[in-house]
Amino acid sequence: MITEETPLHAPLEIGFDYTRSLGPVLAHFMTQLANRRITGIRGSDGRVHVPPVEYDPHTAEALTEFVDVSDVGTVRTWSWVSHPVEGQPIQRPFAWALITLDGADTALLHAVDVDSTEQIHTGMRVRVRWADEPVGHITDIAYFVPADAGEERGDAPTPPRPPATERAEDGTVRTVITPIQLDYTHSVSPEESRYLRALAEGRMLGQRCPECEKVYIPPRGACPTDGVPTTTEVELPDTGIVTTFCIVNVPFLGQRIQPPYVTAYILLDGADIPFLHLVLGCEADEVRMGMRVRAAWKPREEWETSLQNVSHFEPTGEPDAPYDSYAHHL
């Protein structure tokens, strides 16, 4: 049963496309993967590095001598995954392993598709299971299988959002784009839960330290200055001042507001810690330190247990606060 004292929790998702530009060494490596070939690079000591490195580990000189290696190799060490998570190369129990391919002197980390820990061991011979549609990315190696295994393990998995590549006019892979995603459940403390529930009622709720009497919003379970529990709740107004701010001029993916606009640290009246929020309702170049602002709340029907209930802060028109009144809060 959920009560007022039950800490709040919510599923959160973080995702972005990681884009990497390749130099000549990795560009060659990725381009060959698209052709279902694996290449390493020879160092000054004669060892062949797979994946290839751009600079010699001993002399730091640029390396240029590419070497073709086999898609068959030997397991050097391994670790078992009983419960794969979304996004891993195999969606059934499997092993991560360091594999030295024939013709290479360094190990490659990748997945090995076996049924149990009894089917994998150090010294085991394995071979590459290629992706059905290689694009020039490390995931073109879908996983490894025992060297003597047939195709009964099924087709190579296709990621929910497969990686992409960008090529030069000559067909060389120059850029790899890898989707990154993290899904998790975030639980907040009882103090933060009361703060968030207050926001759902249109109230700003902080907590005071009994020793130094600083008021924190969002609240913290313990005062970072004195280390004692902050047990006294303090209801604060939705007015305050701008302490420091930044004018955002650079557009980025997912941006909801047309630049330029201002993000600022807002110190609510009666609080001792500012928090970050938007300042709108005036030109960006009119925002200044000490400016008096008030919360602009979203329509009541859009409220939830979130600081996003406040759309932004906007100027009140009152005289600016003197610098000395907030100097120690910067």
C-alpha cells in the first residue's frame, strides 16, 4: 500500500547517439569489418594489436603496418552472464571473454554464445559469428561461437537500434554512431518525497539544519555542513533572486527553447542553497545577478510531483537585491 510516507520512485531513461570520428587506423579496421575481415596493426616490437592501436605502446610513434588476422581464436579468460540486460549482444545466458585471434598477440573483448559454464573454458577455440548485414562497426562481429559449432544457435541478433556509420566517397568508414541507452528506476529519500508531493500542491518545501539553521531546497536528509539530520520542514515562497546565470546560445539535439535563453541559479527567499532553472519573460541580455524573480507555474491540471511544475522564473520588477545579500551563496 502506498502512503504519504512511502518514498517516491519513477522509471528514468537516458539515451543519446554517441558519434565518434575515426582516424586512419580505426577507419581501416571498421571498413574491413564491413567486408567481414579483421585487421590488426604491427607494433615496433613485432606484436600485432587487435583491435589496432594508433600509436606504438612503447615508442608512441604512429603505426601504419596493417596485418590481416583470422576470425578464429583462443579464449584467454572469461566471465559468465546469467541474466543479460537489454542491449547486450546476446539475449540469453552467455560469456564475456578475452579472445586472442590467430595471428594476433593481444586479446579482443567480445561475447561467446554457449549454453552454460560447462561449455566454455580458458584455451577454448572459438570463431566469429558475423552479423547478417555488416555496416562497419564492432557489432559486425555479432558474437563468437565454439570453433566446431554449427549454425544451430540461430541467427545473429539485431540490436533494437542498430549502430550506423558514415562513409567517405571512397567507401571508407569515417564515423560510427552508436545508440546509448540506460533505463533504471530512481528512488528518492523520504525528505525529497515530501518536497515533491508539496510541489504537486503548488508549494515549495525545504528543510532546516538544527545546528547551522541553513535551509535546503531541494531538501537533504542530512546537512552537508554539520552532518546532522535536517528534520525541520520550512515552507518557502516562490520568489527569489538570480545568483549566477548562463546565456545559452548554442543549439543542441532535443532543445525545446529557441536560443538565446537563460539558465540561472535561483535562490528562493529564506533558502540558503540555490537551484538551477530557466529565466524567461525578458530578453536574455536583461538578466543579471541580483534580479528579483517569481515562479511561473504551469496550469494546475499539468502538475505532477516534479519541479517541472514551474515552467520558468520571470522578473518581478522589484529592485535588484544588493550583492552582499547573496555573495556567500554563489
